[in-house]
Amino acid sequence: MRKKVKGNVSWVGYIDWELETFHGDDYSILNGSSQNAYLIEEEKTVLIDTVWTPHRFDFVENLKKEIDLKKIDFIVANHGECDHSGSLTALMDEIPDTPIYCTSQCVKSIEGQYGKRGWNFKVVKTGDSVEIGNGKKLVFVEMKMLHWPDSMATYMTGDNILFSNDAFGQHFAVEELFNDKADQCLLYKEAIKYFTNILNPFAAILSKKLDEIAGLNLTFDIIAPSHGAIWRDNPMQIVKKYAEWAAAYQENQITVAYDTMWEGTTKIAHRIAEEIHRQSPDTVVKVFNIAKADKNEIMTEVFKSKAIVVGSPTVSNSILSSVAGWLEFLKQLKFKNKKAAAFGCYGWSGESVRILQEKLRDAGFEVIDENIRVMWNPEESDLEKVPELVSSLIGSTNDNGDKETTATAMSKYQCGPCGYIYDPAKGDPDSGIAPGTPFESLPDDWCCPVCGVSKDMFNIMK
């Protein structure tokens, strides 16, 4: 079970070859995954995280083969989500008084999921540390909303290991453990998919956290995430990628995504793809039927794209349910700096294109006016509008500049990461903010009462 990471640090996690979905059925697993837990054996013995609830008994039994559980001096819970903390119930039955180091939000998360069991929590915050002997210590860094309010990373001095929690991970099974042993194409494919579908909604926070970590002037010999390969060969390569991905990333690519009833919308989709290639041969074009393709794979391609084109026929004065659900997911991922266009067929009422445009704007896309709206199956005369749409789509992105929004004193503001709405009429009495306090008058150190991020993570509500 044990695999050496470096020095007196071992991997004691679980390789999950059979896993097919994650977060319920919301994330597809195509190349296996892992739940990474780590055992540190210096003068003090420390367990960093556990594994998912279904594997808790195997985890504890396997750990017993490696070490007397009573020798564990304390446990670090970097994150309370059950794929990290799911074995705590079985483990703490064996060693009930063992301290658990975690954030205050993590205490709430763990007790919320497993009940208040009287465990010995030791609450830490950024900059706190604990000595583990042999001149080494663990330093804790809060990673709020990456991607839960309770998240943190743990840095081990001496061996220069960052136990990075969900940051820098992948849902990817690597029996050989390390990034230099993994299939490099699959490694980066799974890394960008993971970033797109899990972390991109928090990209603004991530950028600030990367700057904060850089300001600590730490040396990283190894970055050990909670899922997938451990980065030991040039570990900063994934940090640089995250910085790039978090900055409204895009490539010279356009993605066409649609669903169809009787293939008329399919014909438009394919003609648009052909026209993109004709007008801009260097632009990569990807085409997906939303009902048939894996939604996480499509979103990864959308993330890489500078623009998207979305299509649906009209059905019951609306759009196909497959497209509607996909657009809701698109909104959740909070992509930035991308253009979009809409198309579709109809038989009598024809609302789909307008609805698509509205939903794309709501998802944060710059939607062009040009569209393809065809009654019944498209004829060549209907498709004559395609070149104009493509020309507008591949044109230079509008520069919105740094327009300042003039807001009234009582405007509501929404937290970007968690969605909490600050209503000046209600204030935030629990934080000492009286009703009638405008957002602009909140103290600089005021934080979101739900997820704890600073006020610069809030956006005015339109």
C-alpha cells in the first residue's frame, strides 16, 4: 500500500480504477482517479487527509499494516469534502482522541456531514504552523473557495512539499504515482478538464492565491495534490499553467455545440463549422452534439475556445431540455472574455434563438447579433447568412475597457464564488453591519459571511 514520496513521507491513498463519475454524476471519469492521503513519519507522525467514504474500511485496515495507529500524533484535514474526509469516522473509532488540524470552516463541514462526535479539532489559519521534529514543520495556508470555504493547503518545510488539496490535481489514475511516470498527453488533458469543470468558477480567487503563495518565497520540490499524479518533475509547471488558465484563458479555437430534433439544426451546425475553417484555416473547430457528447469534455473545449456557437430547435416555445441543462452548467463555470452566437430551426413559433442568446448573455458571453434562424429544414438560401455570422464571430473581440459602473447607494452585490447576496437594506447584522449600509461603505476587512472571501470578490447585480 505505502509508496514513498520523499524522505519520510509516503503515499497511503487509494487508486480508483473503476470510478466513472464524481460529484454525483456531474463529472465524468474516463481514466480512473485516486484519493491521495499522505503519511509523514518524522519525530511526530502525521496523516494528511484520508480517502472517500466507500473505501474507509479498506483504508483503515491497510493503514494498520503500515503503522500502529496509536502512533499517529495528529491528522491534518485539508478539506472536509467526503472524498478527503470520508475515512475519518472509521479511523477515529480506532484513535478517538487524536487531534485534527483544520480550518474553522472545515470543522463545520466535517460535523455537518458526520455529526458532532466530540473529536479534538485544532483550528488553524494561514501562517499557523506546527513542529514535527527533525527541524521540520507544517505551515498551513487557507485556500478559501478553492473550491469550498473550508479548503486549505499544507506546506512541509525541509522536504519542501506542498500538500495542495484540490488545487493542481486531476481525476486520473497513475499507479506509478508521479507526473514524470504518467502519460503526458493524458496528464495535461485531465488537468485542464479538472481546472475547467471544478476550479474555473473561482479563477479570480485562484489568481490572488497564487500571488499570495508566490509572495511567501517558498521552494516547491514536490506538489502533492489530493487527486491524480504527484508533481515532482518541475512541479512549478502546473503552477504556471494554473496562472495561465486562471487569466480568462483562450486559444485560437471555436466550439459549436447543439442538439437537434430532425437534423435541420445539425445541418446548420456543420455548415458553420465548415465556414469557420474556410474563413480562418488556422482556427481549430470542434463540433459536439450536446445530447450525445460528454458534457465535461465539451466544457473543456469551450474553456479553450475564444468563441462558441450554440444551437437548438424550438420546442414548446423554448429550447431542447438537453441544451437548457447544458447552458445552466455553462453559466456555473463562469467563463470570461468569450464571444457567442446562436442558431436553430423551428416549425411555427421560433423562440429558440432568442432564448439561446439571452441565456448566453446571462452566462457572461458577448453575444453577437448575427444568428441563423430557419423555418423547417434549411435551404441554401437560409445558409447564405452563415458567412456573415462567422465573420462577426471571428472578428476582434470587443474591448469593453475598464468601464466604471455607477451604482446607486442601495445596489445589491453578489459574491462571485458562493452566490451570497449582500442587500444594503438588510445589512449584515451578524457581522455588525447595520441595515441601510451601502456596499461601498462596508469596512475593507468585511468578508462574505458564507464563504469568507473579501469584498473585492463581489459583483454589482444588474
